[in-house]
Amino acid sequence: MTISRRDLLLQTGFAAGAAVVGARAARAQGAPPSVKKAKPTTGGTTYTPVVVPNGTTLPYETVGGVKVFHLTAEPVPHEIAPGLKIEAWGYNGSTPGPLIEVVEGDAVRIYVTNDLPEPTSVHWHGVFLPNGMDGVAGLNQKAIPVGKTFKYEFTFTKPGTFMYHPHFDEMTQIALGMVGMIVVHPKRNREKRRVRDYSLMMHEWEIDIGTGRPNPMAMNEWNVLTFNHKAFPATEPLVAELGDLVRIRLGNLGPMDHHPIHIHGHAFETVYTDGGPVPKSARWPETTILVPVGSVRVMEFVADAPGDWAFHCHMTHHVMNQMGHDAPNLIGADTRGLDAKVNRVVPGYMTMGASGMGDMHGMQLPKNSITMLGADGPFGLIDMGGMFTILKIRKTLDGAGDPGWYEHPKGEVADEATADELARDGIVL
Ligand SMILES: [Cu+2]
């Protein structure tokens, strides 16, 4: 039986759920509501819209068969997580910029207005286009002066996942958040399952504690790591029902860092890079994929195990926030004498970190910082922040929103061993 994409959408109501999520995110960002409907495009192709956790999709108008988009590059106040607000730069009130979502073969006209305090340009990373539309200021075009609007015109000739970013003062503009994703759906869709399609952009920031302006001069001391410019627990979960095909499009336009992104409970295959589709014969199963700077990796797998599965960068500093860096190493140190002395002038003082960093959560945080955020989970503290989110797989979902914590079947949660169990299995303590 052949099931068309439109049938799937009608059967599942997934598009409607995505629209709600997108609209809510758009309002939160002060951006216009996103267009999240599956709609026929050139050639009658329909597609399952990509869900952008914590983000939006760029609306368009069709004029004479051409999809017309408008990006405005501008300063954007942004909240990385509750407690940390930054002065970022982005597009259309959003950082990262809204997703540009089109279909293979679409002709587009993308207007770019520059409301930044300096010139800019837009490079369409990975897209095949005429040289003069490639966006490298000085090489392919004049930089877009402050206050001016430029026009890019080309046709998306190959399907895939690509990105956009400035190619003028790249170090500053990218570090301040001017990045975005592009999804080009294939003209012919062959998916036989319902698809949950997600887009996540990775980024790293240096935000000194108490400050709100990310430091573009940083080269190594990144201390805030994000998915779609949010640090856990502000990252919206990814959701799927058992049997769904999950596609996660990972883009890395961070300034300097590569990210080994790891999934729990499942293995995936990489089906696209920003170069195009990966042939079936060249795929292999993975649980971690390195996404280098300036790259896209698109993973696919079938959601075949219910639960709340961690999905995160495996670099341990990348699931920490600001306090995980530059702190003195006191692990194993006996600081009791020091504590007693400091207590004479600072009553209640206690040196943190002597038995590891887990005890630092819950300490009083400096102003505008997420030094040790973490989050309350169903079993206590989840002591990771930063580039961390949760894939929530359920037998059935009520819409595309957060279904809450997973309820484990009895006997399927690790817990303290009883004396009887230890004795039965000959474990001597
Ligand atoms: Cu990382």
C-alpha cells in the first residue's frame, strides 16, 4: 500500500501539532508566526514539515512561481536558559535565524535587509548556485551596507540540509549567533513511515559570568554550549511515537568546536551531509556522530524503544555551563582547614568541588549566569546543562508537545540491590 505524505499528515495530525509548537516558539521570540503547514509546492510535492525545537520557520509568499523570502539581519535579545540573557545578533528577531524550508527545484528570491551596525552578507552553505549568489563579500558581491536590502535569486537544485551565515566579519557575526538552517525536501518522497523531522543547530559561546554580550574574540574558552541557542533544560524535547522514523538534522556553524553528538537507546545512520545524500552502501550504524565546524550530518533511525533518552554532545565540557570552566581543581583536596579560616570572615562558607562537581548544583548563582544549571528529573538532579536534550519516545503521543516524564514498567529501573539479591548472586561487600 502506498501512503502519500498528505495522507500521513491527515491521519496523524502531526502537522497541526507542529504548527502549535512553532507558533508558540515564534511568540516567545517575538518573531512572526511560522508557516508550518504541509502545502503543495511546485510540482504538487507535499512534505512533512521540519520541527525546529525552540525555533521558527521562515514564512514565504509565492510570486509568479517564485518563493519569496525576507531575512532581516539585526541585533536580537535572546535567553539561552532562565537566568542567562544575552545581546545576540540574528535574523527576524530570532537567533539562530528561522529555518528556510523549500522543495527541490524551487526557485527562490531571498531579500536580505541589513539592520546591523555594520555591513553583512549571506552565504548559502552547501547550496549549488550561480557564483554571484554565493555571498562572500568582496569576492562574489559587495557587502550589504547598513540599512540596505540585497536580493539573492537562485534555484534549489539538490535536496538536503544546508545552512546560511554571513561572509563578512565572520568571526564577529557568527560568534554573535548569525546562523541558520536550510532544508530542501526531495521532490519525490519515498518514506514509508511517519516521519518526525527535527533541525538542531549547535553553537558555542564565551559569555563571561555576569555579562550579556558573547565574546567573539574567544578562541578556546567557550563556556556556554547550545542546541538551537538554548542550554538544557531550556531545550525543548524531541518526541516520537514507537515505529516513527526520526530524522535529526544537525548543523554546526559554531565558531571553533566540533561536536560528537550521541544518542542513547538507539543506533542511527547518517543519510545526508551538507554535500548531499549518502548512498545506502556507504552507511553504517553509529551511536555518536562527529559534526565538524561548517558541517551538516543528518541522522535517521526508527524509534523502537520507549523512554526518555538522552541526546547530547559527548564532550563533557559541552554539557556543562559557565562554572565547568576555569574553576580550580580541588577534587580530593582536604579543604576543611581552609573552610574554617574563611568562615571567620564569611560565615557559612564552604569550598565547593572537593568531592567532584556534583555538589556545586544549587549554589547561589552570580547575576546573569547559568554557572551550574542542571534540572530536576524524575529521580533527582540531572546534572547536565548545555548541549543536552531529551528524545521522548512513547507508544502514543497526545500532540507534538512534551509528554512529561516516562513512566517505567515495574522492575525496569536500576535501584539499590537488596541483601537477598546480593546473597543469591554471591556478591560479597
Ligand atoms: Cu560539543
